[in-house]
Amino acid sequence: MNSRRYREEVYSMEELKDKAPRLFGIPSGVEGLDNLFFKVEIVNGKSIKKPLGGYPYLAVLNITGVADTGKSLMAEQFAVKQASLGYRVLFITVETPREFLVQSLRARAAAMNIPIEKVERNIFIVDAASNAKLREEVDLLLDTMAYAIREFDINSVIIDSITGLYEAKEVLARSIVRRVYNFLKKWHQTGLLVSQKRSASEELTAEAAGGYGVAHIVDGTIVLYKKLIISRYDMQTFNLPIGSVIRLMRIDGCRMTGHDTRTYVFEITDTGLVKIISPLDEYIKRK
């Protein structure tokens, strides 16, 4: 009897092969980012890297960084891009009340030259910023998300920010993130979890990324960082004047697919869009 029970918990790869999801990219809406993820295929006996064309389908990714690094912009660009393609997005706003999020999404659509009419019908919002129960009671939030996914045929979920679900109770961070992660997997959702870094230490790693739980549980992490040019060494390295800012990004691991491991320079355009420019070493050589 015990053997039978244990056998139910053990699977062979052959048993699971038809349940594994197909690997392809979900356009991010961020110029220059989609080809930084890739898959490997065997062609004529050789392993060939092929660009994925976006975030891995059904991945749950963490976008993290200190304040004013473009995390929410990337989340909004993803929402607008997916909605414009006809896919439905559930946006859990934990920081910004719903009316102000709508204002921001409209600005992002205009900057991306996407008619707002193509976006409005496909983005659904849960306002946990204005509803303390949704922030503090994980069961209630997950039940609300399940209702939205069922009723509106949701394809992707954004939570901005996951950190807001465990404010002042970081000891529960890992448990809360695990529950959200498992929920998104169960409901077959591609997910973006925005998290706040507590400090700029370990700038381009996921260390101190929103508590003790996010980076170790999710499928991958994108780290954003901004560096203020304040020394002669910085001026010489980046060929930028004192007081200017250089913004850096790297994919700090992704277990579902291959990815470019280099550090990249990005900018936030004057219209409010995150745009990847080039690898840092190439940027410095050009400068």
C-alpha cells in the first residue's frame, strides 16, 4: 500500500512529455529585449541558438530594482503590447489606485503608437492599492484573480508590486511568493512580478530583491539599476559628465530558457518608454 502511494508521486519524463508546455516568446513591448531570450535546437546535428522573441511563454518573471529604474514602465509596456495583440491581461495594482494606473497605461499606449481602443477592452484591473483586504489576505486576492481568469479568459498576469503583499511581514515573503507562483502555474498564466529592492547593494543581482523570497522561487529575474556619475573614474569609464545617469539591465538567471548574460545599457525615453540600447562593453567602446 505504501509503495503504491509513493509511486503516485514519482513520474518519468516519458509520462510527462505531452504535458510540457511549448516554448516560445511572448512579446514584451520593450524595444531590444525580446531577442535576449533564446532556445536551443538541434539542426543537422548541431546545437543552434534561436531568439525566442519575448518572455518565455508561461514563465513567471521578477522585474526588480531600486526606485525610478523603470520597473513599472516595463510592466505597463508588456500589458499594452499584449492587449494590442488581442490577448487579455490582468493587472494587479498594489501601489497605484486604478484611475491613475489607467492614466499611465493610456500614456504608455500613446508612446508606443498603439490606439487605446485596441488596449482598453483587453486589460482588466484589480485594485489592491485601494483595498487593504486584497493586499493583506492572500486567499482573497487569489480567489479574485481566479474569478477574473475564468470570467475574462486572461492570458497574462502582472502584479505591481509583489513586495506590497508582505509589507512589514517579510518573514512571510517566501511563503506568499510561492503561493502566487504556484497559482500562476496552475492557471497557465505568463506572469510578471514587480519587486522593490531594499537598497542598491549588489546592484545587478537579485540580492535584496523585495524580501527573502522572490528571486529564489520565480523562473527568472530582470534586474534594473541606475548609476549616478559622481566621480572622475565614472566620467572616464562611461564618458559621461558629472551628474548624468546611466541605466543598466541584466537578466539575472532564467531557468526556463537560455538568455543573454551580459549587462546592457538602457534608457527611459522622453515619452516614458524603457528601451534597450546595447551591451555595456559595446556602449563604452562607442563612447
